[in-house]
Amino acid sequence: MLLKPRLLTPGPTPLLPEGLAAQSLATVHHRTPEFRALFRSARLGLRRFYRLDEGEEIAILSCSGTGGLEAALVNASAPGDTVLVASAGKFGERWIKIAKGYGLAVVEVKAAYGETFDLDAFREAVKAAPKVAAFCVQEHESSTGVRHPVKAMAAILREHQPEALVLVDAITGVGVHDVKLSDGFDALVCGSQKALALQPGLAFLGLSKRFLAQLDAPHLPRFYFDLRNELKAHEGDGTAWTPAIGLIAALDAACRWLDTQGGVESLITNAALQARAFRAALAEWGLPMFAMAPGDALTAVSVHGSSRILKSLRDKAGLSLANGQGEMEDHLIRVAHLGYTDGLDTLMVIQALEMAFAAHGVQLAAPGGPAAQAVLVQTLN
């Protein structure tokens, strides 16, 4: 059988054709007027994507999303500092690893995989914590599919630790949920391979006035990730170091394309629609959703022995979905809804999963396609 590769993982996500085309034609040197014009346009487009207010800034780094998290932390803390981390999955644990890698003391507020944080318990943890330089949290924990109440958590932190900076991993949040820097955050980190439907390689940091005001204070050792250098270069429509030129061109194309679709709100609305349609099918199947408080970036389906099902889909049907991570590996199938994904993608993945479940003896209560179609039919009216 002919195999057509299809990708519906939470990142990388399906690639935008306009971005790929622009990337392939980006034969320009990064210290030229042509690149400066391109970078200026891309950065303005990214400001629209982030919905930044006046005085807030955006930094573009050539690195993974994890590099963006590291950049946020090293520009917000100094040797001997303590940071507070809310951890409920693989990527919450990553904040802890970054902090400990730099010798910072970590106070961890923990929730189980698949769960989110009780706000009363979080308040007590904040009150009991020593003075912290920063609070690190996921807007959406993509290893489990859980969306955390970060706006409420930031408000609690400000009440009891007003000087602490709020650093938010929104890599699968910006462009998926209604989340903005002005919601009480100081750094909002995103990546190119998520809602913007580009290849991996760029990290974005939305930065508050508070964050910018403390950049010249003593901090952890920083060189490549010294945001002072990057933001100064950005003022001249350039980058401190050699950037991923093709991805900058793709970013500009993606932001221009998004403007024709109604802006970032269209991505947010679409992710919610695809999530609702897929979960309608999931309810018919009778399989449990893992997340107690699901976001719209993905749905994590609880299926023991998921690795063999995912391998079968990839090898026999060309469809790549995501496994669980950390302690949930081989127990989850994660299906993405964010970015350049539409209703036909959702119906396709439902049908493909039903075939794979049948092949591997997973019993379903009923077919899910009709329920998903009932949700999606509104798009044809």
C-alpha cells in the first residue's frame, strides 16, 4: 500500500505550505538591508501573534523551545537565588532540571501527571516558600494534555511574592488558548514548531516591562542567551548571532498568512473546534481522556500498550501521533489539534485510530466518526 506521511503530533505540527515556500527561497545574508526588512516584518507579525501591548517586547532566538525557557530563567535569576516551579508532567520537570543545572535552589509545587493544581494548596505553598526570584510554570503541559490555571496562579504569586517574575512555558499555549503577556506574566515562551506550523528551530519570548527593567541587574552567567544583546540587535532589525534565516522567512510568511485568516484568534477557535470534534468521537469509543483539565492543543487518550499501536500507524499507514512521555510512555496516545490542522485531518485520524484499535484488539463501544462529523458540520453551513 502507498504510504502518504501525515503528522498530527503536538510538535512538530503539520507544516504550513506558505512557510515552506518562503523558507526554500530565503537566499539572503543576515547582515544586509534585505534581511533587516524581512526580520522587521517577521517581528511585527510575531507581535500581532502574541497580541503584545505597548512597552512589551518580543525576542526571537535561533534555538529550541527549551532554549527559550533557559533564556527566560538565566535572565531572571542570579547565583544563590531560589525559584518556585509548578510541576505536573515532563515539561514541568524540565524547568526543574534547567534551574538545578544552574545551581539554583528549587521549591517544587507538584501535581500528579494528568492533574492540575489546586489553587488553595498552591496559595499555601507560595506563603510557605522562601523569597523566590521567579515562578516557572506550563500554561499547557503537552506531555499530559493538561491546561493549568496560570492566570490565577500568577495573581496568587503577586499577592504573596510581588517581586518574583512569572515565567510561563506557553509553547503549546500561545496560538492555542486565549493567553497574553498582560494576563500577569513576565515571560511568555513559544516555539516555531507549534501553532505557527513551522519547522523547529526558533524560540520566541514575550517580555513584560517588569522583565525588561531588571535585565541589567546581576544574573546567572549568560552569553548566547543574554537577552540584552538580542534585544539591542532587534532594535536595528537584526540578531545578535547568526539566525536561522530560512525560518525567519517562514515566520514572516506564516504571520502574513495568519493575517488573511483573521489573526491568532482564528487559530484559537480552530484548535477548540478540532478538540471538541475529536473528543466527541472519544466519548463514543468509551475510552478515557487522561487530562483532568484538558487544553485544546491535544487530546491524550489512555490506552495501555500504546507504543505498538503508534508503531503500526507510523509503519503501516504513514501516520505519526505521539506517545506518552516520562512515566506515561506506552500508556497514552496524544493527538494534536493545534496549528495548521482542519476538520478533515480530525476525521482522518479518528478513522485511522479505529482501524488500528481493531487490528490490536482494543474494544470500542461505538464508532466515533458520526459524532465528530456532527460537531464539524457547522463549518460547512
